[in-house]
Amino acid sequence: MTDLFDKCKGDGGYFGSLRVRGDRYFNQPVLEGTPGPRMKFGGKEVVMWAINNYIGLCDNPEVRRTAVESVTEYGTFTPMGSRMLTGNTEKHIELERRLAAFLRKPASILFNYGYLGVVGTIAAVVGPEDQILMDKLAHASIVDGTILASAGRRFRPFKHNDLNSLESQLKAANRDRKGGLLIVTEGVYGMRGDLADLPGICDLKERYGARLLIDDAHGFGVMGAGGRGTGEHFGVQERIDLYFGTFAKAFAAIGGVTAGESAPIEYIRYNARTNVFAKSLPMIYVDALTTSLDIIESRPELRERMWTIARRLQNGLVELGFDIGDTASPITPVYVPAGDENVAMQMIRMLREEHGVFVSGVTYPVVPRGTVMFRMIPTASHTEEDVDITLNAFRAMRDTMKIDTAARPTVVA
Ligand code: PMP
């Protein structure tokens, strides 16, 4: 007889070989210090490139002060209960109003985690007769939202950012159409850093009578002249039906928001199980987010600074021969030649131990099988010196390890 837990003893499951080794180096490394460009790892200072602190709000003193004042007044627990029962306050309502205005939408709804926001939004608006068209590289929360939606059995993946593939799926969906259609893509693809072709996707969704949800976790507060995201970047924000952003990245907090027309947002409020059956966002975050939003709205120079650092890092890596793919955002993937995990581990170890440069490796299931990359996040808090130390480290690592930068990864789907 097989015991349920037998599988837990072997090396199956996600990152199984690291789990059985009890690895705390490549997986769950223990970091010390305030999240930012300099942290401690293994007792030594490192230049940190693995944190989504895009515009440097992690160590912002105004946000910190607001949070301290808030926790003094409200503790960690206020308000108690779901928004639907005892967890609603004027401050939650006001933050939703401000976020909606910022995102140029009539209404918005807060969620406690971005993950819960994406899952809840999809599962709320998609019913049994509806169909979901999803980019093949969509984030796990989009996949899980689709599974949770009763329409999970009717989802149609399209090739990454491929308008022909999307159009043929739209045509197929229309042939046996009984309900509505929802297209879901990321705005900035969180691992590759490339952008969804939003103008083309908007044209198609209008031609075929579909609705569009953009998970802009990595574009929110980052892309566009005003930090409103990838929709603003392309000038199509008003054509996006549901815009989602997380607070866990540029906003340096926790939670997420979905913005759109009032009727769908109110419907989501009453039908997203991740809103109805979960405690509401604690006041400490509601207050801190109000200050973060003030900064994002009033200090575009933070985004300009982030781009300066991003360009210096990306140009430098390309000059050294490294493959950074087709990123069009600060996200800087460095593809490991030939997609070799063992080489990647040696590279990571050398960067950390000999050069004090901390990068994280990314493998399946975060990216498709066969792809191995470092995912680097340049931020407004990094200095030119941080970039130069890092580029020197990459050069030395390339030469010492005799890395053949011309060997392309096997899969970059
Ligand atoms: N969507 C995307 C594209 C993401 O990258 C993430 C975070 N990794 C999420 C959703 C989930 O957001 P959160 O971390 O706020 O739960």
C-alpha cells in the first residue's frame, strides 16, 4: 500500500534535488539587512541584484515613518474580518479611489496578495460558459486562477506574444462560443522582461468581442511616463478592461489591486472568493501604500534613475557577450549558455563567493524546461559603482570559467 507521504522522501516535485540536499544556497538563501542594493549573505556584504525594489522604495524613510505611525495607532491586526463583514474602513475605500484615479479607471478593488488578486479576479468574472485565452508563459497565478474558474477546462493557450496564434484561438473560441471570452497576459513578462504586444492584443480583443485582463505585476509603478504601467507605456490604458498590479514589487509592500469599470469591479468584490473569504488588508499597508503612491506620482526621477542603472547594466552585459534576450524593461535576464544547470550553479557560486555579487538562478517550473537564467533587477537605489563591480565580476567569471557566451540556451520559449 502506498502511503501519501512516500513521495516526500524522494527527489520528486518542484526543485526536488535541492530539497533532498537541504540546500539553502541556491534555494531559500538566508539574507540579512534591509532589502536593497547592499545586503549580507553568509556574513559577507554583497551587491544584490535579485530584489524587485524597482524604484527604491524599500528603504524609503517616508514610507517607513508612515508605517511606524500606523502600527502605533492601529497595531498589526486592524481591521479584523473580511471586507464584506467587519474589515472595511474609509481608508480602504479612499485608497481604492486613489488607485483607480491613478490607473485612469472608474473603480478598483484591493487584494491582500497579488497572487490572490489575479486568482480571485479571473475566477470571479469567468463562468462555466466562458473561455480563457492565455499566453503560454503566463504567471502561475494566472494558471491557478484559470483552474479555479469553473471554465478551467475551457482555456486556450496561445504562443508567447504571438498575435497569429492568439487570433486562431479567438476564431476557434468564437466557433463554439456560448459565453464571453477573457484574454489574459502579463504586461511586462516577469522573467524575460519583454512586453506583451498590447496594441495588437487590444485590436484583436476588440475585433473578436473579448475582454482583456493584464497582469502588470512588473509594470505597475515602473513602466510609462507616470508609472501607470505597460498600458500607459503603449498608450492603450483605456482599452484594457481589467488592469492588475501588485504592491509587492515597485510599491515595496504587499497586496494587489484590480482596476476597471465600476460594474465588473463591484461584481469581483462580491464574487472573488479571495476577497470574500479572506481578512482585509491590514491598515499598516493601506497607510504605507498611500505614501508610496504619493511618491510614485510625484517623483518621476526615481523611474529615470532606475532606467539609467538598467541601461548601464544591460549594455555592459551585452558588451561582455552575455545573452539578455529581448527585454524591454529593467528586468535583465542573463541566459546561461546551453541552459546548463550545473554551469549556472558554478557561475552563481563564483559571483557570490569571489566577487560579492548576488544573483539568483531561475529554472523550471518558473521558466520552461531547458531554460536556465539569472534574473537581475536593476533599481533606482543601485549606484554606478554597483554596476561596474558587477560587470567586472561577470567579465572575470566569464574568463576564469571559459564561458562560451556564443552557446545559446536550448529553449527560450
Ligand atoms: N503576477 C505576476 C506576473 C507576478 O510576477 C507575481 C509575483 N511573482 C504575482 C502575480 C503575484 O504577486 P504577489 O507576489 O503580490 O502575490
